[in-house]
Amino acid sequence: MKTARFFIAIALLGMATTMQAQLSDKQVKERQAALQKSKADLDAEASLLAQKEARKLQKQGWEVSPGALPMEKQLDKSYALQQEYDETLFPKYFYGEGRSTGQNYDAAKMQATELAKIGVVTQIQTELTALVETNVATKQLSPEEAVTVTNSVMAAKELISQSLGRYLPVVELHRTLKNKNTEVLVRIAYNSKMAKAAAKAAAREDLEKQGGGLMQKCNDVLGW
């Protein structure tokens, strides 16, 4: 039910600008009111989910660092970002989560952040691979070319990770384990357009090394 209302809200938002000139003032106001109500409903649901998850995490011993936002607020921001879509109705952000345990907080946080970034990179690779497969289905790329491009995308994992710029730290929690080690939970968000651009650049670099003109074909067919 929540998903359905969300896509209705997005559809209304997408149509608002192009149709405004064709609608009466009354119709425009009605559509804007419907959009605002849908967004308000989604925000309310996100808050309820955040409160529920916060209670669960607190029972498991998780807490926030001094000076950080309350757990409910961090989780609420997390849900809000997951509800953001671009003009093509694809998620606006890739999302990554990482957990790590260490003898001190900083080391555990660093490792958890790296794991979260790997999660983002994996999502990017999955989406780009799906794009390649689609172009095989439409005969824009041969199966052999698709394998080469996919291999380049997969081989560029570390380079993609290094190419990722500023990410949004969304959630940062920690807890002390029975052995006195510290476990850190990190969730990050990364703009999907910027992430895909970094991945394509990394894949292009690998394809260029291989030669054979496939990089140019990817530019023409895949828009890379």
C-alpha cells in the first residue's frame, strides 16, 4: 500500500510542471494538495518505522555517539532518502550498510564504512550489468561483447570504490560486546547518477586498455 501511494505521489510530481499550463487553477491546487497529502502520509509512515526500528536496535544494545542525532532521527532520514526517486522513477540514491568490530571505535567505523561502500559498488555493478544484458536482448551488443563489458565492470570494483566521492552518512551506531570490543553499524547513501558515472568511467578505462573499438561502441550504444 505504501509503495503504491509513493508511486502515485511521484507520478503527480512528474506531471505537475508539464500539465500546469493546461489545467485550471482549481485543478492545479487539487493536484498539489493530493501530492502534499501523499508525501505527508509517507513521512508519517517513515517516522513510525523509524521509531519501531529504533526500539528494536536499542534492545540489542545499539546507541548513538555523544552529540550525534538521536537514533530515531537518523533512521527517519534513512527512510526518507530511500523514498527519493529521480525523474525516471529510479531510486535517487544507492544505499550501503556495513558492520565491523574492533578494539577501538575509529578502526571499527573505518572498516564498516568501507564495507558500506562495497555494498554501494555492488549495486552499481548489478545495474550496469542489467543494462548490458538489455542491449544484448535488443541486439545492440553481441553476447561476446556483453561478456567483455560485464567483465570490465566487475573487474573495476576497487577502482569504482576509490572513485566514489562524497557520500551521505545516514546512520552511525555502536555497541559494546561482551568481550569489550566495539561493533559499529554504518549506513550511507550515494547519489545514483554520480555513482554510475564513476562506474562507467572505471569500466571505460579498462575497455580502452583492451582496445578493439569496444569502448567507442559502449559510448554509442550505452551512452558511456
